[in-house]
Amino acid sequence: MTQATTSFEQMPRYVRVRSEPDAAFVEFDFAIGYPDLFVELVLPRTAFASFCATNRVRHMDAAMAAAVDADMQKWRYGESRDADD
């Protein structure tokens, strides 16, 4: 079985901004390849814009952010259980 591989340079990069729009510094999550495996970073606004351009990032939409949040909850608390269990 042959598996297609993507080089590191070709892997998509994702950004999810966590800070307020008028904050001096941008707090954000940055992921390469997998949006649910990220690091938390902080940069001044101008450096953030340059970072995004250099990495050709994709900004997470609401659906992608919700999926990441749901996955984080699952790992933190486990699968939800019924009250009857």
C-alpha cells in the first residue's frame, strides 16, 4: 500500500486569533498540518501580519475552531456519558 506524503513546506498552516481586535499584541494558536495540534504564541500586530504572510496561514473559521474545541474537551474530560450509566 502506497501512502502519499506531503513535504513539511507543503503542509497547511493554521492560525486562530485569541486576543481582542484592539489589543496591542496578538495572542494566537499556530498549527502546521493539523489544526488541533498547536502552539500558543504572542506577537506585536505588525510582526503577526508578517508572520501570517511568511507562513501563508489559513485563518480558522468558526466550524474548524468548534471542532478543535470539541476535540480538546474530549481529551480533557473523556467522552460524554449518559446520566443512566
